[in-house]
Amino acid sequence: MGADRYLTPVEKTAEELAADAAAFLASREQSTEPAIVPPTETKTYSDGTTVTGPGPLPELSPAQQELHKVLQTVNAILSDNCVVDAPWMTDLRLAAATLEQHIGVQKTA
């Protein structure tokens, strides 16, 4: 093995390179190393949704995440119109508070 070990690929023939490649592939096929699998989690959310997937799983269920996006939009509207005292603003504040309770998040400013 000695000197052959330090030959560059350019110094090997096509047959030698093919033999090396075949030997490498054969050694990989015989490998007893276990496949690397990411750890999975199962989580049941407050809305009853159960999700299984690679961890860590998000704090909110997929449906709650969508509602959280809506809540952020509503809060942005409320903060942009904070000087307006229209009846629809009161309704929107009540809806936002109800939505916050439903998905279990605090108001985001």
C-alpha cells in the first residue's frame, strides 16, 4: 500500500479509478451505521389539534398560527387608528380580545 497511497487521481488509470469507486460504493452498501433520523415530537394544542413532526414543534397549532396572523393585523389597524373613536373600533377591540383568549396569546404591540 505504501507509495500507492499518495498517488493523485491523475496518476491512476481509468480502470483503477473505477475499481476504487466500486470498492467505495460497496463499502457504503455494507455499512451498519444507522441512518440519521431527526427526533420527532407529538404535541396536542389547546384547540385539540395533534401534530407529529420533527421537533421542536411551534407553540401554536397551524390554525392558531393563522389566527395569530389575523390578530397581528387587527392590532396593527387598532394602533394605526388609535385616535379614531368609531363604533367599529370598539367592535374590533372586543374581537381582538376574544381572539387573544381563544388562541392563548397576549396582545402584540
